[in-house]
Amino acid sequence: MSQPATAQELWPLVENLPRDELFRLAKLALRAAALGRSGDAAYSAQPPTAEEFGTDDEPLAWDADGWEQFGASG
């Protein structure tokens, strides 16, 4: 496995990024730092239980009252 790049090695590339891409990279870096090296580290430590995402409601049952005004007119 190859060694990960260092910040020092990446800096010349980062310096040349346009402003919007620099902000995008910063957001991605902060998200990665918050999650750790692996985004699924939290789930590998303790996987979700069967009840975690379960519900007693029907999957497509929801209250649609009041949304008629936003429907397409035709």
C-alpha cells in the first residue's frame, strides 16, 4: 500500500485552486476530519440495530393534507 500524501506535498496544488474550489476542498476536509479516516468508522464500531431505522408506519404513508395548492395546474 502506498503512503498517503502529506499536506506539504499537496500544498502546491491547493495554492492554484480557484476560490470556489478552495472552499469546496475546505468543506470536504472538515467533513473528513469530523468522520475520521473512514466515514463508516462509527458503524464499524457499533453497527445499526434492526430497530434503528424501523418504523411502525407504512413506508409511503404520510399526511398529504394542505399540499393541493402546490400541485401542478393544468
